Amino acid sequence: MVEPEREWFEKNYYEILGVPETASAKEITKAYRKLARQLHPDANPDDPRAEERFKEVSAAYEVLGNEEKRKAYDEVRRLGPMAGGFGRPGGGPGGFNVRFEDVGDLGDLLGGIFGRGRGGRSRRGAGAARPQRGADLEADLHLDFEDAVKGVTTTLHLTSDAPCGTCGGSGAKPGTTPRACATCGGSGVLDDNQGLFSFSRPCPSCGGSGTVIDEPCPTCRGSGIERRPREVKVRIPAGVKDGQRIRLKGRGAPGRNGGPPGDLYVRVHVGEHPIFSRRGDDLVVTVPVTFAEAALGARIRVPTLEGEPVTIRIPPGTRPGRTFRVRGRGIGGGDLLVVVDVVVPDKLNDAQRAAIEAFAEATTDSPRAHLGV
């Protein structure tokens, strides 16, 4: 049985995904995938608005993409006007005058409508201290240029919340175990049946957890969580870019009350290379050539990131800044772009000076003739 959430009254998931309420499951999936690609944090680094929208879209699809949840959500929306009337005098059927803030979690109120019925008892944990997902964490990782291009598996050293190493996350002193709460029978809630509706509230004895710790763990003092250094292994894919964020699912802060852990986002910082730079998936290298090589043409050797040089042909009359492309020697199928830089010597020996003077005397055309000077 699907238990409705408070957010179902507050948010229009159809509007968030940009689909009509009559949309088919295929149309909903198509709309979600399109938005997820546009809003994913990896595609929008340092854009908190896009990240927030991504979370909204994911939450909407979690409900509308599930046939059972979507059916329950539609029923909640259908009952919205009736339930909204509870906050006004005489509102709702039979003149009930109940405010949402007076009854705690909206799921407890709607539980009487969806499945509990009159005098029924809530299922274990309904209205209790709900499992909470752990917080997402961020960490910075500095990589050498070549490690970023080729990919690497490395270890991150973090100091963060983690399951207590002494009690294993139970919160109880080693050698003891938490016991079921005698007040609520381990359900974490106390029911108050009021005819048509069955209201639930967290058990005051156990705080809604359903368990009681008689002897708390001395390390975490019963929380089951401690802040300590930990190591996280991370595999960096080949071709990662500077500033890119990599998500490690489930490696963030631990959850509460049995909830899942959060995610760890690793922001990559790539160092510079002494020879190569990057342009998308292409590698760029600037290669100096002499005036004679540029004027007469030559075959020159060019370095590659793999270490094995390649030979390319420079045609006669090559100008400074001209770029030559070596296919497949870049990143992940990209190319190596060779930029020619013609070097002008700042010192000449006698033979060089004589050769250049002879060249100057043999030159009759002015490169500035088109300027009219």
C-alpha cells in the first residue's frame, strides 16, 4: 500500500515534468529523461538553481514513473479541495475543523483514507520517526594532467559523519542491543482513532524510532554516528575535465533511522601539462620550426601524450599559427592539434647573417605593397 506524502498536496508533479495529467507512462519517461539531461549537475557545474530543478524533476518522476504511486498521487490531488477545507470552520465532510499543522505528518491523516479505515491500526512505522536520507557531501580531488586524460583509481581522505565504528551504527553499547519500545510495541507511533479518521503521533517514549537504548554507546552516545576520518576509493573515468563533478552514489553521510546514505560529489581539479593543453577532446601542442623549415617545407617530429613521437610534413610557405591535425591522438578518440610557431633567431653567426642578407637582396617583392607604402 502506498503511503501519501505531504509534498503531494503542495506540488504539481505533472507541471514540473511539463506533461498533461493524461500523459502516458512513455510520455512521462521521455519528458523526465530530456529534463534530466538538461539539468544534471555534471552538465551545470556551479549552478545551484539547475541542481534544485534536477532534484524536483527526479522527485516528480519517482512518483509519476511508478504506476502505483501515480495512482495514489492522483487520488490525493482529487481529494485536495476536500482536505483543504479542514482548515476552515465547518470545512470538510461532517464539519470537521482540523488543521494540517495540528496533526503532524500529512501521511498520518491520509493514512485513514488510504487503507486504514475505521478503527484500523497503522502499519509498523507509519507516522513514526521516518527514515532520513543522509546528506550529500562534496570533496575536491587534484589530478595530474595525464591521470585526468587516461583515467585513474585513487583514494579520497575525508573527515565526515560515518556509522559509529564502536557500535556498528546501532547506538547501543557493545554487548548490548536496542530493545523494542514497550509503550508503542515497537511501532514508533501511538494511534488515536476518531471515527472516520485514525490519527497517529510519534511515540513520546522512543521518539518515534520504535526502539529504546538502555546503555548508549560511549563513542557516539547513542546516535549511531560519529565524525571520523575515512577513505573512499574513487575511479576517475578517462577524459575527465577540470571542474567536472563526479557522483559517487551512497558514499555520502549516513542516513538516520534506517534511511539510505547520501551521495558524494567529487569536484576534479586538473593540473597543467608542460607541453600539452586541451580543447574539448583534442590535445594541443605548439611546435617551433625554423624560418627555413617554414619557407622550404620539412618533415618534423611531434611529441604525443603516449610518449611515441609522430612525424608530420610541413609544406613550403607554412605561416606561423597554422594548425595541423593528427587523427586519433587526442582524448577518447579526439585528435592531436599541432600549432606551428616560426622561431626568429635573436642572435646570428656570420654564416647565418650572410645567408639572410643574400636572401634579402634576392627578394624583390614587398610584403607591404598592398598597404600602399
